[in-house]
Amino acid sequence: MNASARSARGAALLFALWAVALLAALLAGLAMGARGEGEAARYAYAQARARYAAEAGVARAVAGLRDADPARRWVPDGRVYRFAFDQALVEVRITDATGQVDLNAATPDVLANLFRAAGVDDAHARALADAVQDWRDSDDLARANGAAAEAYRSAGLAWTPRNGPFRTTSELARVYGMDDTLYRKLADSITVYSGRNFPDSAYADPLALAAARDGDVASATRDVGTRRARPPLQTDANGVPEGGVAGIAAPSLVAGFGGLTQQIRVSATLPDGTRSIQDAIVRMTAVSGSLRPYTVLGWRTDLEDTR
């Protein structure tokens, strides 16, 4: 074989090797892309499963609140209810709005006690209580320790007080002197729906209960733990709930507990750790058998992947 033929064969072999290498790289890229798409699809599927399991928790909470049997009825005092749904562990906490501190109706002492219970010193607690009142009142005059529009502008803030009722609890995060860490501590203990000057101790969490007392969160935590450990209702020898009347059916609206507005917080966790959190505020329908058992006042979804 002459040199020219050997050179041609060598070039052909080299071309073939390059072609094989290129094809292998292409196939590897396709395989990696397919794997990535498969992982993304599995992730999206797991998120959807967790989300729907959490939404099922909201529906189950509504059903539990309306259960006709007082002994099985769910109590909206923040106790945890757990059940399985589509292999997910679902945890539900329901808090009656009457057990929360109403930002629009709470007295100055209740507001200050709430901030103290969350770890704020006395001077800062009083200042925050005044700032909350300055936010919700109709004038632009600052209280002794409060803050009106000028204080917000001087601090370089892009907003000023509403000079009207809080529309959502998230507005508390904008009140002068409030920080994100403190707001997150308070978020589950406040409402704009109860209209009460004091939170109802039968449904309050530790911070709200401390606010209704003297700001002592340690004793409030002990008392709330004791209350949540008790069964929903005790019945007498005739099966009549405490406070009930023989021969009269138990009321069906909101299970006979608290008011009509409930905060339902649901966490659904799949075996692989994928987690969905749903936080819904619902107003229950007072008429039994209504085609619309509740109205959604607010709904927040926070998807997390803890794998």
C-alpha cells in the first residue's frame, strides 16, 4: 500500500473517531437534558401533590369545625390536628379570630403587652403601641411616643400612616419602629377581623393570651398548653355537652366554638420532604346546610422543598 493510500485511510479513521466522539458527546448531552427534565417534572409533581394535600387540609378543617358531634368537633384554639392524605402528613392549626389581638380594636395596654410578650422592652413596647394607634386613627397628630407622617418621612420611609383602620395584618410590618423579626413573631397572633378590645382567652395563643393579661408569656404558654391538652367538650351521663340542653341538637355554626372567622394554617409534608404550607383566613357561613360553607378572606401559599 502506497503512502497516499495509507494517509487516506488514516484520515478516514481519524474522521470516524471524531464522529464517534461527537456523537457520544451529543448523546451524553441529550441524556443529561432528559435527566434534568425528569428531575424538574418529578419536583413539580411533588410540589403539586404537597399543595393539594395542604388544600385538602383546609377543607378538612372546615368540615371538622362544622362537625355536628361536639366531642369530634375541631377546636380553633391553635391545637394541632394530624392526618394522612395521599401519603402526605398533614398538620392543621386553626385559630379563632376572637383569640387574636385585633389591630383596630385592641386597647393601648393590650398592644403594649403583646409587644412585651414578644420580647420588646417596656419603652419600645409603649412606643409601638402608640405608633399602632397613630396608624389607625383619623388624624395626623402623633401620640407622646408614637409616630405621625413626618416621622416616617424623616426616617426615609416610602409610606406614611394610613390614618384609618388596618386593612390587613401585614400592614403592621410598616408601622414605625416595627422590624421584620418582630413582625414574624406576631403574625399568627394578630387579626383585623374580631372587633374585640381583648382577645378571648379560650382561643388565644401564648402571645395573645399574654397580651390580654400582663405580658408574661411564660405563664401564658403553660396555660395554653394545658388548655390544648383538654378534649373539645365533656358530656354528662345523658350525652349532653356541658352547657347544653337535653333534647336540643348541638348548634352547627362554627361547631359552637368562638366566632365566624378562622385562620387555618396547614402544613403538608411528603415522604421525600417536599412541603407545602397554606395559610387561609375564612369566614364560616352561619346557616347550616348552606351551599357555600365558608368565604375566603385571605389565602397565602408558601411552597418549600426541604429535601
